[in-house]
Amino acid sequence: MGVPYKMFECKRKYFSRLFIFAFLTFTFLIISNLRSDDSKIPLTKKKINDIKISSVYFCKTDSRKKFDRFLEANGTYDYLRFDSSEYGPGSEDIPLTDQIRIKNGKIPNYLKNKKKIFFALNIFNNEDIIPYIIQEITLLIRFLGPENVFLSIYENGSHDKSKELLLEFKSFLNGLDVRFSLKTEDLERPENYHNVEYLAEIKNRALIPLEEEDKKGYKYDKIVFFNDVVFCKNDILELIYQSDLQKSDITSPLDIHAAGNDKQLNFTNNWVARDLDGYEINGNISNLIKHKESTERYNQGLPIQVQCSMNGVSVLNAAPFYGDEPIRFRRSKLDTNECSASEYSLMCNDFWTKGFRRIVVVPNILVAHKKENVDLIDNNYQTFIDKNVTLPEIIAYVDGPKLIQCRELVKNNTDTPVNVIKWVKYTNDETKVM
């Protein structure tokens, strides 16, 4: 009995060890296979923070880097970072009890929630600048955090490679933890059209996801509405920062173009922008502002208050875009004597009517509609750095003008307004700025 028992015991140990070895081998292969196939799982999204990406070439020049250090001094944008516990650029609006809690490491829940930002962008025949826009917007989303941003891009009727580039970007975004809507259409201008009415409709299509998000329970604090301009990440961060600091409802840079043989920088959006006297803002950026009280601030590179400004890109208070009568881009009301102005001008006027009247230009942020002009912008950075600032950064708001200049676009099938200027009321009798 002894020998067979020992043989049985040896076989049992052998098969036992063999089973354990086989089990461990099988488990190792399963784990290895899962790891190797992890990137193929369709529900898995890569984090945008894991994407290696740097700024575009004109945002990496020596002068631009120096300007960025100037903008970022004292951690200006730190509160906007997705991983920051700060909510705003200052603590003056935070109750003292909460300030004490913060110092003790107890952050109130309302300060843990970052402001939500809706990026809206229209594209039309922009293949030359789309790569630069995509690059810097991706950097912005990464900085602000994908959980705090929604990106809406609407393109229509392009005849260049805009659609192709955007579809490639869409494929890229599909693999990331980014919430977005990217729509391309073949819609073109009709044979008979009014330019403001047509452009208002196109711009509003970029805002359709805002309504869809609202139905899902997502609301946004700010809308950053982009035109076809080139910019750097910090340009947009500065506009967002100033909109917070100044508590402004519309915050814009200066959009510029080259003028004359010596390629002076001239302001572009003169059809829309109006100063606090109601006059058209027009001319060379070195001598742009005529409103007396605003001139000193402008010359020191400080933000200034205006009646209207939506230049290339604007940071908008999202509040008036919600509610029973939400603001949208529009044409002038044909059943009234309302001046047939730009869709941007009319949006400013609607902001005033609804009581959102803090409108600001940030003169040290320049954007261009053509990449050929980025070198001209680059030449101005040192000028902004060298300015002698003696006035406070925060604007002391004053009431708006009673009347503003208006140049109408009446005829169809043209984008050129008339040269005749008329003075018009732009809101109800109330122009008080609180």
C-alpha cells in the first residue's frame, strides 16, 4: 500500500503544480491582452492633457514669449487652470467667512466649480488659418479643462479645404474627453440675400448646441465667439480674465489689418465699434480713441469702456442668451425705423436693452484675420510692455451715450454699408450703467 500511495501523492502534487502554472500563465496572457487592446476599446477616451502639443510658430517668437511673461506676471491666469481651487481673479467678492475657510484649506463648494465656457466658431474658406486656430483652441481646452468647456464649430459653403481639415479635427476630437459639436454644410448664400440677415443666421447656427446643452441641463457662464482670426492661447485667457476682473458683459480685443505701403496697423471693425460719445472707432491703432476720458487709459494699454465692440473674438456674458427672450444675432426690425446696422451692432444694442451694458475693449490684445499680419502684431508687443501705467486697471463705469452713429446696409447682395452717417437711438431711454 505504501508504494502506490506515494506514487499517487507525487502525481497529485505534479498535476496540482501544473494546474497552478497553467492558471498563472492563462491569467498573465489575459491581462497582457487586455493591456495591449486597451487603446482599441471604443468607449475609452484619451485625456486631452495627455496630448503633446505646443503653440503655433507666431506664438513662440522671442517677443511673444516676453509678452506672455508680461501677461502671466503674478499668476494672472492661475485661477482659470482646470486644476486650480481658485474661482476668480480676486477675493473681494468672497465673504470673509469663506476667505477664512479657504485659508484653513476648507474650500466652499461654490468655489470648487469652475465657470463653464462655450466656444463658438464660424468657418468659411479658412484653410490657411484653420491649423493655427485648431492648435490654439486645443491648448485652451487643455488649460481650462475639458469638463469646463464646450466647443461648437459651424462651417458652410467653403470651396477650399476647410471641410477636409475640420473633418480631420473632428476625428481627432472623437478620441478625446472633449465635449463638442462640429458641423459642416454645403449651404451657400442664396441668389438674393441681405448680408446681415444671412450672416446672422450663419452665426446663430454655431449657437444651436447652446440650446441643446440647456435642454440636457448644461448651462454656461461665458460664450467666446470667434470670427476667422488668428490668435494665441493667452490672448483669449486675457480676454476671459478681463471679463472677470471688469465684470464686463462683452469683452473684445482689437482686430487689425495692414494699411498703406508702410503697413501701419489699422483697426478693422469700424462699422461696429462705437466709443462713449457714440462715435465710430476708426483709424490707426496708435491714435484710435477720440473719447477724451478713454484716451488716457487707452494710451496706457488699459481696458476701456465703449458703447459697442465685437472685434474678431468676443467674450460674452451668457446670461442674456437664456430665458424667455434669448438674445441671438439678427437683422434690424423691418417694421420699425431701426437702423439697418451690423448683426454685431444690433447684438450690442440688445445687450443694452436687456441691461447688460458693461462693454470693454482690451487694447493690448491684437488679433488678425490674415496670417500675413501676425508679424506686424509681433512688432508691437514690446510697446505694450514698455507702457507707463499710472491708472488703476479696473474700469470706473459711466453711463452710455444717448445717441450713436450708424451707417446702414439697406440693399441686398452687397456687404458694403452706405457712407452716410446718421445719429440714432440704440436702446430704450435707459443708458445707465450699474
